[in-house]
Amino acid sequence: MKFVLIVLGCICAQFSLAQFAVVKSSTVYCAVYEEPQKQSSVIDSLSNQQIVFCFEKNAHWMNVDYEKENEIRNGFIPCSQIEPIENYTQIPLINFDGKEAQIFNQNISIVIEEKDFIQSNHSLQYSDQGLLYIDDQPYWGTDGNIPQEEFNKMEISLNGKNIVLPSSALLNLYNPNLASTAAHYDEQNQILYIYMLNGDGAGSYVVIWRIKQGQYQDRLIFYGF
């Protein structure tokens, strides 16, 4: 039990070094700057409700990663222009038994389950550098080694309605760390966010799923830290 608590503490400490946020600008778009100062060049713009992954805070600026045109970009935005997702209503992690995480409150229920990765159930392709594709897909969660675990299911119920997730929601994500799972609900915009830190060492990544008004919307993946 003591070992489990130490592991959970390490995961939580690592995950707290960075966090997800959404753009919450008073205008239609939020400018992205090359450096943390107004005199710096504007290199991009983000729309309201866009998810960003936050790193080091520099005075009133936040260094963020974000996805645009199918690539991960980086820049600085004013802290006043973002809302940390952890500020929304937290859906607590009620139970974790190593293979399953249960997260729920009165209106929301989330069950996430992992299973062992069985090599014979998958098609593996290699290059000179190691494992290249799993089932003809690029993958997340390992740095060229065979994964140990994979997702088995994610079941979500919101106000009594079961949310149907497409197969792509869990596709090519390996070595999940269910103990790091967090969920928050933006009641005003009716958006449920589920996110976690996964992977092994150099293969670590963070993933966030977004359910908006009872419908699966998307997922975003960023490299770990």
C-alpha cells in the first residue's frame, strides 16, 4: 500500500508541473507571441475554447503548446486570456484498483479500463530504430519498445445519457497511467474534459478528451515532460 501511495504521489507531482487550459479571451481571438512581452512578434492566433497545454509561467505570461493545422506549435499568451481546466467543477477519482479507474459524481460517471498488451493480437512493424507502427498506425506511450498495456474501454454517462465514443478516441494510445486521470466539467458551456498522463519515460504523453453538450468532440495529444 505504501508503494502504491508513493507511485501515485510521483505521478501527481509530475502532472502538476503542467496543465491544460482553454482560451477565454474577451475578443474573438487571442494573439500568440514569440516572446513573453507585448513588444514581441505576434506569431499566431487562437480562438475561444481552444485547448492549450501550459508549461512555465513567466510573470503574466504562459508558455503553451497547442495544435493547429495538424501540428503542435508553441508560443506565449497572457495568463489573463486562459482559464485552467482544473478551475471547472472537478469529477473526483473515486476508485482505482490498478486496472480500472472510476470517476463520478451525482450527474457524471466515467469508467476507464486497461488491459495487458498481447503482442499476438497486433501487427507490429519495425525499422532500424525499433518499433515503427502498431496495427499500421503511429503510436503513443513507448519509445520504440513493445507496450505493456493498452486501453480496454472508456464508458461515460452524462446526466443519465451514455456517451458513445468512436474507436478513434482510444486508438494508438498505450501504457495508460489510470491513476493520473482527472476530469472537470464546464457547466456554462456543458463541456466535459477528461485527461491523463500516460507512457513510459521517453514515451510519455498527455491526452485530453472533450465531450461537448453530450457528444464526443475530439481528443488532443501532447508530448510528456
